[in-house]
Amino acid sequence: DWIMGDYIAEAVERIREQVGDEEVILGLSGGVDSSVAAALIHRAIGDQLTCVFVDHGLLRLNEGQMVMDMFAGRLHARVIHVDAADQFLGHLKGVSDPEAKRKIIGREFVEVFKAEAAKLKAGDGGHKGATFLAQGTIYPDVIESGGAKSKKATTIKSHHNVGGLPEQLGLKLLEPLRELFKDEVRELGVALGLPRDMVYRHPFPGPGLGVRILGEIHAEYADLLRRADAIFIEELRATIDPQTGKSWYDLTSQAFAVFLPVKSVGVMGDGRTYEWVVALRAVQTQDFMTAHWAELPHSLLGRVSNRIINEVRGINRVVYDISGKPPATIEWE
Ligand code: XMP
């Protein structure tokens, strides 16, 4: 709309002024904030921006393809797709502690990103090399990191937000969303032409499926989980609540499947199966500090369960998580 159009023009002007003829590198995750930051910066400086998309092998189904289609395909942005799945899964081998897994994923992410930034510095393809690191930091992140020390005495889960990366890389920071709340970031994203589905996505944790596969991670588990999760999300999007006219995806704040490394007995045709279990989690919350489990329609749960068991060979049982936060957290790890 009119006001947003003005805002974009101003933001574009500010970015051009700050960057001049230098170059910018941005870590694209597929999440709302980094996507909107990328779209805005690309609008301002085009090919002076290079996005780096790191696939750690623990992303959702088709995530890499979707990000590449959107940013490289539709927006014609420079995007480097790094397939680092083997590197991440290699380092995670034999590790089952949730915090240890988070630390490894965070550390490897920094390593991969640094290596890509160094390559760009070498200046291939006539590029001068990046002097700016762009991040999709939004206003609530600014407040949280400023007040975190006094507010929180204990950390329950160490969220890996690539902290300290600009210093390590010797890059200047570019954070064009610093003054915006989440709702404003979403409006901006839509105004920049990003699809609504992308801009109104549920949050997805940095360590990805790494904290949704309980205990030790195996590529095979990630594969099964991705397919189960995609079925759940597809059905949530497709099922409209008649009372509100909204989809159950929009009526929930976060929803996903969790892989349980537990085998149970089932029966298929004349045979006995002995296969894995997945749990479905769907919550409603304002601030993610407390949350209610979502009272999804039984018919929806039934459809999801049938589809997962029929379509994902290797899973023969689906359960629904009915735990509130507190005492349970939203993620299982
Ligand atoms: P919990 O499980 O603590 O989750 O109730 C609250 C919110 O935080 C997200 N979460 C993470 N996000 N790195 C992230 O970037 C993490 O390590 C992490 N752990 C939890 C979770 O998805 C939920 O939205």
C-alpha cells in the first residue's frame, strides 16, 4: 500500500547510502526475517548482495529448492547454495546430547559461512569481495539481546543465533529490519513481492531437524521425518476451520513432527511390522514463552496419521503431543 511504498523507498535509499559501492553478504535461512532482509537489500543494491544458503542436511522437505527458486529464480538474486549435509552429519555422528548437538550445528554453521565469505573476498567473477554482513535482526531481537543478561539467570536452551560472526569475519553490519516488529516485517515482505505463504510461515529453529530427531541423528531418520512433517504441514494448510474461515496452519503458532528413535510393532496385510514412531506437535501461543497444545480436529489428526503410515514406509505409529508449556517446551529437545 501507499505507506509501505514510502517506507520501502526510504529504506532502499538508506541502504544505498550506507553501502555505497561496496558488497554485502547475507546468510539466507528460508525464515521470514532473513528472507525479507534479502529481498529489501536486493531491491536496493541488486548484485552487490550475495546470499549464502547453507543446507546442513537438517532442513524441511524441498526447503533448499524453494529458497533457490524464490531468490535465484524469481528475484534474480546472487545466491550460493552450500550443500554441507555430509560435513554436519559427520560431526554429529555419535552425539546425542541436545545442547552438544546445538553447539556443533552452530559452530559448523559459522565455519561454513566463514569459508564462503573468504571465497567471496578472494573476489571471483569481477566482484570486490564483501565488506558488509547483512542480518535479519528485528526489533524484538535487539531488545532481547540487550536485556538478556539481567532478565534471564539461566539458559534452558542455547539458541544458536550466529552471534559474533561480524567480528570474526571483520565485516561491518547491515541490519535494515532493526526497527521493525514481526508484523511489520511480514507486511514489508508482502509489499516486496514475497509470497504470503513464505512470509507467514511458522518459526523454524536454527538447528532444524537436529533438535526434532531425539538423540543421535542419522540421515535415514532425517529423511523419514522430513516426509512425515511435510504431510502434517500440507494437511494443516489444506484444512479450513469453518468457524473462522482460516486454515489450521494459520490457527496454530508452530506445528511439526518429531522423530522418536523407538520401534513399535504394527501389522500390515498379513505381516508384522516393527518400525519407528513420530510425534506430532502443534501449539498456540502469543510469545512462545508459554504455549497451549492445539485442539486440532480429530478428523485432521486421523488423516495425517493415515497418510504418514501409508506413505512413509518405516513409520508405523503416530502420536499427538498434548503437553503444555510449561512444563514441556515446544521443541522436544
Ligand atoms: P522451546 O522449545 O524452548 O522453544 O519452548 C521456543 C521457541 O524457540 C524455538 N527454538 C529455537 N530456535 N534455535 C533457534 O533458532 C534453537 O536452538 C531453538 N530451540 C528452540 C522453538 O522452535 C520455539 O519457536
